[in-house]
Amino acid sequence: MSRVIFHEQSGAMRPVPKLAPGEAVQDTYGRPMRDLRISVTDRCNFRCRYCMPREVYGPDHVFLPRSALLTFEEITRIVRIALTLGIRKIRLTGGEPLMRKELEVLVGMLSGLRTPDGMAPDLTMTTNGALLARKAKALAAAGLQRVTVSLDAMDDAVFQRMSDSGVPVADILGAMDAATEAGLTPLKVNMVVRRRMNDDQILPMARHFRHSGRVLRFIEYMDVGHSNGWRMDEVVTGAEIVQRINAEFPLVPVQAHYRGEVASRWAYADGGGEIGLITSVSQPFCGDCTRLRLSPEGKLFTCLFADHGHDLRELMRTGIGDDILAAHLSGVWLGRTDRYSEQRGQAGASGRDNKIEMSYIGG
Ligand code: SAM
Ligand code: SF4
Ligand code: SF4
């Protein structure tokens, strides 16, 4: 028997679907709810120009107060329930997730959770790496499985211009080594490519990470939020990136691992490993988008480009039971119709006034 519970957002009675172990709640396009990205803070120690430009995120910027953040117990409760609805992968992000104090404590709480069929969920983190070297061991010991480290250039001057920080590239490479040593592998590297800012770094990055056992993923510069002044002519498409690399190091396409895999994959023909392309602008993948996002203050977002979230924090703080929370979570997914990247450029799509910022919701 499925439970029938009033769902506030849709204004409709919605049964919480009865799921066999391994099954997931599906949205209006039949997309299963599989990945949960948890932004644990809106703060960051970098000011990447494409994400948190200093003109917008200067000394006067007001970040969320600590009392507004979900506690580790609240996050863990949401994840525990999300696992019963189909979530299999959890990614911690931010802002910069390592700016959240004692993140390893949250990792320990999450790594103890199990899916209804007794599986440990995949538990990973995306970080800029600046604080990773000192944290890697504790995170791994607490149960973090892997990390993705963002790095936009090999050249110090370009990297520091992109991240608007004084951190040298060597520090981030050192953090990757510390993560590898701690067993947070296979390690992925995210590079956002912005024309005229760092596209001259595509080949140096490819050269560096070939044969390293680390998968370099090139991300098309996206029109997330409103702060970065995004322009289409600054996007370097995945196809152009492949073409540039292929001219020096021949590439062959690789099959996707699973439905909802974000990156399209290519392998170096000489066995030098793989690269990934995240082509959200030139080849949107909304049809396979299985990602749900939780903001630092407990709002659920069903799309990176959403202009409003569904508040779980207030609900939880009124003392609701797990059944209602589950109904809320599944109701949000059942009513999901998002496919922004496929609609980008069509009338009305890019005119959204209140798109959330990447630094608030994470990648
Ligand atoms: N601070 C962490 C980091 O940078 O890895 C985690 C949060 S960050 C928002 C997550 C990912 O989003 C990073 O890899 C970052 O490069 C990417 N990102 C941020 N703004 C972007 C944009 N406008 N277009 C494409 N990717 C972006
Ligand atoms: Fe910070 Fe990550 Fe955004 Fe850069 S991309 S400003 S490191 S949150
Ligand atoms: Fe998913 Fe929204 Fe991105 Fe489409 S635009 S892939 S629905 S997050």
C-alpha cells in the first residue's frame, strides 16, 4: 500500500510511491531521482570570476548566518530519507565545502547510512583543493570515497586570474597528491573553460594529466546565476576542445558508464587515460538529468537553473515526522519538469530573473 500525503507545493494529494529496493521516484519525464548534491556552505576562499566575482562577493557581501545552515543532523536526516526514494550518489559541494567546519564529522555521519537494499551510497566531494591537503586523511578515514578537484590552468598567472586568489597551482597539485595518498581515488579534475581567459590552458592541462591516472573534465562555461556576466561567445564548446586535443593526442570515444552520467568520455588512443566533457551549453543532457540539489539552508532545487527552491528546513524545524518529509521530497521530484539547458535561448528561458548562484548551490 502506498502512503497518501498532502503535498504542499503542488497543492495535490500525492501518494508516496511504493518502491521496490533499488527503484527510484521518477519525475514527469520518467527521470529517476539518483544523485543528491549537497551544498554545505555559501562561503568560499576563492573568488573565481565565473562564479563569485569580487565586485559582487566583496567584503560587504552578506553570507548566510550559521543559524540558517542546516545542521549535520538535519542533512543526515534528509539523506537517510532520500536514500529510501532512490538516491544512490551523494556529492558534497558549496561554495567551498571545506570552509564548513568539521566537515569530516558530516562525512562520518553520511557514510554510515545505507540504501534499502543495504548498499553504502557513493559519497564524494567537489573542492577547489586549497584546504584539501590538510583534510584529506580525516575525510578518507570518515568514509569519503573520492574527490573532484577544480583547477582551471597549469600556469600560475592564469590560474590566479581565474580564481582571483594568490594560491599557486603547485598547492592544488600537492592537494591532489595528498588526496591520492589518502585513497580518495580515482581523482577527477574539473576545468571550466572560458574563451580568452584560460582556453590557452586546454593543452597544457591535457599534457599534464595524461598518464596520471586522473580524469580531466572540461566544463563549458555556463550561464548559472546572474553574477558572472556570462556571454555565449566566451563558451568554448566540448567539440572544439576535443578537436584541439585530438590534433596533438588522438582521442577515441568511450561509452557512458550509466544513465545520467554528466560527462561524455574520450580516451587517448595511446592508452594515456581518459578525459571528460561537460557540454551543458552545446549539448544539453536534461533528458538524463537525475540530480537533486540541497542548498546550505535546506532548500531543494530540481535544476541548476531553477529560480526557486522548496524549503525543507522550516518544515523540519516544525517537528514533522519522516513520513511527511519523505512525501515532500518525493513530491518535489514527482512534479519536476525542468529542462532548462534544452530550452536555453528559447523565448522566456534565459529571461529568468532569480536564477540561483553556483556558489550557493554547487556544481
Ligand atoms: N568550490 C568548489 C569547487 O570549485 O570545486 C565546489 C563548488 S563549485 C561551484 C563546483 C564546480 O562548479 C567547480 O568545478 C566550478 O569550476 C564549477 N563552476 C562554477 N561556476 C561555473 C560556471 N559559471 N560554469 C561552469 N562551471 C562552473
Ligand atoms: Fe569558490 Fe568553487 Fe565558485 Fe571558485 S567555483 S568561487 S572555488 S565555489
Ligand atoms: Fe538538469 Fe537543469 Fe542542468 Fe537540465 S539544465 S541538465 S534539468 S540541472
